[in-house]
Amino acid sequence: MRKAVYPGTFDPITLGHLDVIAQAAPLFGELVVAVLHNPAKRPWFDLDERLEMIRDAVASFPHVRVDAFSGLLVDYCRASGIECVVRGVRNHVDLQNEMAMAHMNRALYGDLVTLFVPTSPEWSFVSSSLVKDVAMHGGDVTRFVTPRVARALAARAEGMANRHA
Ligand code: PNS
């Protein structure tokens, strides 16, 4: 069975990420959405919250599994028998950054192929960082994330506002 990993921070998962999953999942026997556990990045949502939001979002996708990893992506791939990494690309800036990561990963693990998936145009401006910024300032993010994630963002933004009140 051909397996691939879609790694990321997913803080939180957006409809742009889901678009990439929807495009890539049918190409593989199994697509593992792998969440980087890196507390140094100070995410809005802890690992369990991010995993829960992703599991909820991908529940209807067959052959999509959700997992966590820490350390190097190539080590996770080697240990999991995965030789393909899926990454979404929204624009030329993403492409430039992603090319560097793909080359580094391949330099570290020669069997690893990176597959770039162009994000559909309607999500080309959507990022986890921007939806957090909009949510933090009380804006409506329901067009960009799942209902579960929108509720979590609103609750987190409200918690922050109360702490600073
Ligand atoms: O969602 P993101 O933040 O764009 O995802 C970046 C991610 C998690 C894919 C990347 O930072 C990563 O793979 N980190 C694990 C550590 C690693 O392997 N670093 C070398 C990458 S070339």
C-alpha cells in the first residue's frame, strides 16, 4: 500500500489544509496527517486539541489517519515506512520555502519524494496565522475553518481578551 504523510503545525487546521487533503488522499492507500509537536513554537492549541480538531475535520475522508510527530520529519517517515511527503502550495513564496524543505528532506533521506499540491484559488490567501489574527480581533472566520475550529478559535480569543481586560 502506497502511504504518504501530510505534515504540518495545523494551529489550527483550515479549509485550505482540508482542500489539500481532499486532493491528495485519493492518490494513496493511506494519507497520514502528521502534526508537529513542538512546544517551542508556542501554538494557540496544544497537541491534543489540534489532533482532535483534525480528526473531526477529516472524519468523512476514507484512508486518512491522524498522528503526531516530534523531531525530524525524515525520521518519522523512515520509522513509518513512508516515502512521500505532501505539501500544499498557495503561491510563489510558499513554493520557494517548500522547495528548500523538499531538497533538505531529500538530502537527509534519499528515498523521500515531496509532492506539491496547489491549493485551490479560494484558499490561496488563507493561513492558520491569518485566521488566528482575525479571530483574535473578533472577526468572522467561519468561511475559512470548520465549525468545530471556529468555536475553538472564538473561545481562545475570548479567553485572551478576558486575560488582558
Ligand atoms: O505547517 P507548517 O508549520 O508549515 O509545517 C512545517 C513542518 C512541520 C512540515 C516542518 O517544519 C517540519 O517538517 N518540521 C519538523 C522538523 C524537520 O524535519 N525540520 C527539517 C525540515 S527541512
